[in-house]
Amino acid sequence: MNLYPSILERAKKREGSLVDFLVDLVAIPSPSGGEKAVTDRVAGEMRRFGFDEVRIDGLGNVIGRVGGGPRLIAFDAHVDTVEAGDRAQWSFDPFRPRVAEGKVWGRGAADQKGGLAAMVHAGGLVREMGLDRGLTLLFIGSVQEEDCEGMAWKYLIEEEKIRPELVVLSEPTSLNIYRGHRGRMEIKVEVRGRSAHGSAPERGDNAAYKAACIALEIEKLNERLAVDAFLGKGTVAVTEIATGSPSLCAVPDAARLHLDRRLTAGETKESALAEVRDAAVRAGIPDVRVFVPESRAPSHTGKVVPYEKYFPTWVLEEGSSWLRQAVSVYKGLFGREPKVDKWTFSTNGVGIMPVYGIPCLGFGPGDEPQAHAADECCPVQDLPLAAAFYAALVAKLSENG
């Protein structure tokens, strides 16, 4: 029996309710570490749909369960967003969402409360249609992704003992199927100098100048980084420069660079650190400290999960049975071939597939360039289509169980 037309029809009937739910979510500010109000709202929606179990774990992730079969499949959406940034760049209050021009507008509409809303409604649709045969489905609203992607899943796997066969990431993909992305790491570079009075800078050793020389060499490093046919090129960017000195009338005796490094296939933490050290040598400043910082930010429950800010590259193989099933569902549901691609940014997949060997794939409403942008928005029509895809994928996996 072909359930896809019925799934699609029922999902489209939920459009108004989906929009209302997304508007509610966007109206609740939820920066990393401040997600409690939004997790409570998500839990309430899950209970309204009659999920079999709804709970918030020790870290603050909201977990909704549908079904009780032997096979475990998880859907993930992070509930936190970045801050609004410069309000002058917004044409409206980012936390007073509006619906106009066929889109929901506001901070987090695309990244990624649209996927969160669609995922939760998909759970309701699965329960309504009884699609979960032989499956246990977890719909997880994860915390602190914007600050430290993958960290929530370290807690879910190691502390909550949740180990699904597959995780579906609902980050924005323009309703395409994504199968990976470059890795990411943060790198700190610390430089020492010698302070002196600003009126006689020749008496000191200015750490700011040393840091500037290294920064220029790091810019050149981009020309030598690896390229992969699918993932694209590795990149590095200086995202912060800070100095330390006794006063603003003194030569800085310390300086720090913060780097954002994107890792393509074949690049590793060790190779990336070695390249930065080499850049310092090329700048004539070999005596530097280069390291990966550790996240110790408390969650909204106060729990701290130490996590090194190295997020490995991951790619689901083209021949993966999971990918084949997702493509089959897409074609059956929408009547056309999907675009199979990758994200430019990073997702929770970095802490799931390369670390624990759990396959991931992505499908979500909204467009990736909207992430972290002013006047962020998500197309209304994407919401029911994403919910339909998630429910149809569940039906496919249940059928093949």
C-alpha cells in the first residue's frame, strides 16, 4: 500500500498549525545555555500530540518518544540560536516573528526552529497514522549546538545510553538530502611579549605586532589547504585578536588569536595545528602556544560537559543503504529526483557519525544562507513538506524492518 499520498495530504493540512508553532518558537529567545523556555514549549507540543514519553534529560535536551519497537531511529533539531547581533541590520524585531510573503521571519526561523517544528509535527503524524511499527523513534531537541555542536550528543550517547541506528538531522537543506560536511575546529594562538611604557615602545617587545605578523601568514595558509571533490576546500580565518597589557598606555605583553578552521577530507586536528605552527615560523615568531580550546559552558540545567572544540569531518557514503532509502522516499513522495549535497556549515553530525560511528543524513526546511543572517526567514511551504518527508521515511524504515 502506497502511504505517501496520504502522508503528504495530512502533512499539508498541518501547515497552519506548523506556522503557529514555529512563530511561538521564534518568539522565545533561546541562546546557548538559555533554552529552558523553548524546551518547555517543545515538550508541551509533544504532549499535545500524544507522544508515548516526553522528558527533559540532565543536560536539558528535550526527548520525545513515539513507539516501542526494537529498532531505534532518532531525529535531531537543536533548539538554541545565535544572538540577534546588530539590531540595526534587522528591519523588524527578531523576536517578534511575522508571517509575510509566504515566509516565517525571525531569529532561528531557518536555523533551525523550522526543522524543529517540522520534526515534532512529523512525530504527531507518525503517531496519528500508526507508522512506527517495529520502531522506537526519538525526536530530540538538543541544546548548546551553536556553542559546541556535537556536545549534546556526547551526553545523549554516553550518559543517556541512546544509540540509534540512524540520526536524521533537520538543519536547513532547502529540502534537499545532505550527506555530510567539512569538519571544524577552533584554534588559539598565544604570543608573549614584554611590556614597556607607551611613550617608549622601543623598550618593550610588542606582542600585538607579533600576532599581526602571524595573522597575515595564516591568511596566506588558505592558498595551501587541501581540496576535496565533494566537500570542497579547507579554510582558515582569524576571527578574533585580543591583547593584554598593564594599561592602554603600555606596550602589550601578550596577544591571542582565535581561528576558525574548516577541515576537508584528509585534514586532521594534528595537521591543522602543525600548519598554524609553521605559519608562526614563517612569520619569524616560533615561540608561540597553539592549541584547541575546551568548552566548559554550563547548560540551562547547570550541567557541564567538557568538550574539546574539534569537530571532525563526516560523509555518509554514496552507496549507503540509508541514503538509498532516503532517496527512494523523496522520489515516492515528491515525484522527482532529489539533489544530494552537503552543508557548508557544521552540524551535530560531527559528534555523532565520526566519533561514535552512527550514520547521519540531513533534510530540513529553510535555506542554509539564512543561518545567522539578519532578517532570517523560512518558507512556509517547506514546513509541511519536511514533516511529510520525516514521516514517510519512518514508514519506509518500518516497512523494511
